[in-house]
Amino acid sequence: VDAHTANFKGIDTGNGGFNTLDFSGVTNKVNINKLITASTNVAVKNFNINELIVKTNGVSVGEYTHFSEDIGSQSRINTVRLETGTRSIFSGGVKF
């Protein structure tokens, strides 16, 4: 995404369909109401995420949602929810 500001109601990558969400082309702010992830790399700087839900599915054993860029000094997440996978052997989390 290349823009000054990007606004999203919801993004769902919780099924493992996306490996990377790249918002590095946004020069001002990324606003996301609800972001659902599994093992996803997120390249974003200066963001507002109202709700981050991290799911673990069969494809995300030991994998994490990884905010891989410099997240900047204006980044906020209001609520983080970790949801278990379909079986207890699946694990994951969030890395900054």
C-alpha cells in the first residue's frame, strides 16, 4: 500500500493466507479497526490498531505475528487477544 494515510475496517489473515502485510509505503498513519493474524509479517510504522487478534492454526506452529519494521513512536494497539489453535500443540504470539 502506498498512501499518505490508510484506513481499514478490518483485515483478516488468520487463515494463514497472507505471509506479509506491507504498509511501508504509507507515509503518515495506518488505522485498522480489527486486525486478525496468524503467522504474519507486518511491515508498518506509526499505526493505530483498535483490536489485534492473534490466532494459531495448523499452519502456525511456533510462528508469530511479527511487526518487522521500525514501528515508530506514534504506534498504538488498544486490545490484544491471543486465541488458541484447534489443538493444544499449536503455538504462536506477537513479536515487535
